[in-house]
Amino acid sequence: MRVDQKPLADTPNFVVRKFRVANSIGNIPKKGGYRFIISVSKHTDELILLYVYPKRGPLKKANYPPSFFKEFIKELIQVRAQNKLVKLDHQKDLAIVK
């Protein structure tokens, strides 16, 4: 996994970052794998998955313009203010599915 150096957004309460993750199924390296856009709280252990997209395949997207992510960030701020986020406690709410 690789974290891009410059965050997509940096606010007093959270930072939005893009991660590169290799596609292990297709034996594709990180540069051709997936992109995860996440928001990380600066004050709590909260992490929010905002978006995932592949760099290869039928749903591939080479690059999104900065305005695309600004819309996610705007919506995140609104949803947070309205207290409408779905919250899961990974120790209680998530299970391993086989």
C-alpha cells in the first residue's frame, strides 16, 4: 500500500488521503491496482471510506480532477454536521465471512 504524499484535503478536524493498493487477483502492481479515498479524523480513531476505484479493467478511471474529490469533501462535511454517518465498531459490528 502506498500513501500519496500530499493530502487531497486537510482541515482542522480531518484529512482526506488517497491510498494505492495492488490488485492481488490480477497480479497487478500498485500503480495499476486500486485507489482508496479515505477521511481520517485528527482527534479520534475514526476512518471513513469515501470512494474506491480501479486503475485497470472495465470500470477503470485514470485520474479524477480535484473538483471530483472536493464534492466528496463538501458532502462529508454536510453529512457530519447532520450526524448522518453510519458508524460501525469493527470489534463488535464486523464479522469474517468465509
